[in-house]
Amino acid sequence: MAAYSTVAEAPRLLFRQLFEKESSTYTYLLADVGHPDKPAVLVDPVDKTVDRDLTLVKELGLKLIYALNTHVHADHVTGTGRIKGKMPGVKSVICKSSIAKADLLVEHGDNIYFGNLFLEVRATPGHTVGCVTYVTGDGSDQPHPRMAFTGDALLIRGCGRTDFQGGSSHQLYQSVHSQIFSLPKDTLLYPAHDYKGFTVTTVGEEILHNPRLTKDEVSSEIFLFYFLFFGYWRKCCSFAL
Amino acid sequence: MAAYSTVAEAPRLLFRQLFEKESSTYTYLLADVGHPDKPAVLVDPVDKTVDRDLTLVKELGLKLIYALNTHVHADHVTGTGRIKGKMPGVKSVICKSSIAKADLLVEHGDNIYFGNLFLEVRATPGHTVGCVTYVTGDGSDQPHPRMAFTGDALLIRGCGRTDFQGGSSHQLYQSVHSQIFSLPKDTLLYPAHDYKGFTVTTVGEEILHNPRLTKDEVSSEIFLFYFLFFGYWRKCCSFAL
Ligand SMILES: [Fe+2]
Ligand SMILES: [Fe+2]
């Protein structure tokens, strides 16, 4: 019988989920520990936890090469600038369409390599025009199940706000369905925020249970209107700025 | 080349880490989803998040059979009683030496089965006399790497307080070294609390970097005394009640 691998410390991928309590933001650390350099990336680092994150990187003997943002966050100060100040070799990464500055501007379909592992860039606009989801590579030498870092496009049982910053609920619905729900059902989804203490979900689970994104689009819009109208939206559902 | 399994949703084990912000407590959900009943256990459920946890159990189609506590917690009201009130079939589990009431009183060396998966009970006293660590089974059909739910015996880069509740820093040091640090280096360690936003660590990492538990015992005692003396212990290190 095969051994059942459970988590993070697989033969090659080192993975850590990190939480910033005040803004309920998740930062993710991924590294190829099968590579001699142990190259690593941080997804959505937060300003006030940069020291914690860099200490961890150092303790684990990793070489941080990229600090990625899924989008321009209105809800927290990103840590990318501070990281570059403390580790000048690190390159910041963001999507070209976000119209933000970074060392590396990526587009839908690009692959971001760290050692022999990579993240695929998928455009998932709707919360902001420049939102992307980073998905671990497809292939037998890449992590299984796949993992997707969805930013604010998809939250656990919720999604990001679409009522400002060029947001569009129609576009978000299309993004999630075409770029995230089309991934294998066992794909692990890691959001940029969670307000209820959840840490992870799967494509299969969100297709069944996400109240914002599972209905057909018309009902979804009505649902959204209903929540906004009654002012319940913040309380009942997980929304991120 | 072999596929690298990364997390949680392995062929048989379903695993979820859940967080309660106010007390910074982690609850863990484990289920054997390879078994037709999908039997599940909750480790260290918290009173105020019982509804969230039971909703998740229901959405995932699991059958909750046990609610386990690693110890009698002084720092948060456990959710075991509330779970039994809402799901009368669930059995509460605690270590016999904790001198607490439960449906199932376990001892060092016992195995707690849920489907074909099991948790091994390891006595790890020191924070309280009745503290145990639950470790996933040893065997090719059990999760790899192994996972240990350490309660307050071992925290990420720290450990639980030993200055009350029959605590003993000598006993805690011995417990961690003989029962936790003796596990394979890649064993994933999941504590009952974290105050800095860490979610997981490994045996290898704590052996190298845990400031409370890595020194030989005499230096460890001096270290503890130093921190207590200067009243810095709460600020500088992760301690749990
Ligand atoms: Fe955001
Ligand atoms: Fe405790």
C-alpha cells in the first residue's frame, strides 16, 4: 500500500502558511528544498510581519528570491518594500495589469520558477483589475495535489469585495469559474485572508459550498444585492477589502 | 519521478487546521475519507467555534466520533461539552492522569482509531500532569510524514508555562525530548496555540531553533529563570497557559 503524504514537507516543496492577526492576512512561504540553493518565494508578505518571515527564511536555510503580490492590497500595507530594503537581492513581483511598480511584471500564462518548482500566473480580475492567482505547476515533478494562492479573488466560503477599486462582480464570477473552479477538485486553495479561522479549502469544497460563487451568475448577483441591501454582508459572509 | 504530495487532502487523510483568534488556539480536524463512514476526530475544540467546526464536519460529509483534548486547558473553555450537547454520539477523550471526566480515558501507548487511521497517545507531562501528545500512526498506510498534536507541551519556538497547575519544567523538558524530539525529523508538529502567526513546525526545526528546549537541561533551567526574573517571558517567547 502506498504511503499517504499529508503535508508541506514533501520531498521537494517546503511550504508554510503564516498569519497576520490584525488584518487577518495570510502570507505563504514556498521553497524548493530539493535544489542546492533552496530558493524560496513569499506570497503576499505583510509589512509588520516581515521580520518574523525573514527570520524563518534564515532559520530554514532558504534563499528568498521573489516577493509576490496577488494584487494591490487596499486592506494592508504589503511587506515587499521592506523585504527589498532588508534583502536587496529579492525581486518584487506583481501583475502588469495592476499598474503597480515591481521588479518583475508578470502576465497571465507566465511561469515563475524557484529552483525546479514553479508557479503559474492566472489572471483573476474582479476584486481589482490586476488580481492574479498563483497556481503550483502542472506535472509529475510538481506538488500534488496542486495548490492555488487566490489572493482576494476567492476566500473560503466567500470572495473579495467588488464595490470599489475597479471591481466587478461579473468579472470576478467569470474569473473564479474559468481559472480556479476549472482546476482539479482536490486542488488546495489558500486565500489572502480568512476572518473565521479557516486555513485552507479545496476546489471541490468551494464549488459545493461557496455562497457567493456557486449559484449561476444571475442568482449570485441577486444574492449579493440582498446582502448589500440588508447591510449584512460583512457579518454573514467573508469579504476582504 | 514520483509525484510530491503536499498537504492535507492525501488519498485517505483529510486534515484541517482551524484557528480561534481570541485565545490563539488551534483546533484540528482529521478524518479517514477512504472509509465509507468518513469517521472524524476533533483535537482541542474551542467552545466559541463549535458551530463553525460542526458546520464544516457536516459540509465535508464526515461522521464525528471523538472530541479529544490534549490536556485540561486553563487558557480557554474547551468545546467538548458543547459538541456532545449538539451531537450526542460523539465521545469525549482525555488522558486518565488529567483527572478530568470524559467518555474515554486514555493512557500512554493507547491507539485511538478513526476508520483505518489512528492516533497514538504519548504522555508528555510538564505543562500539566495529564498532558498528552497525539501522534498519527506509524505504518505505510498511515500519513507520511507523521503529524503530532503537541497541545501546550511544545509550541513553535516555545512551550507551555510550567509555573502552575502542577507544572514542572524538568518534567516538560524530559517529555519533549523523549516523546517528541525522538520522532522522525520530518514529523509535522501542530501546537494548541500560536501567538505569532505560525501554523506548523517540524521536529528537525524545533531541535535546532526552540530556545526553551534545545539547550541541555541545566542551561534550559537557567534560561527559564532569567526570563521569569526579568518578567520578559511573556513578551519574548511563546508561552501558553
Ligand atoms: Fe485585498
Ligand atoms: Fe494550556
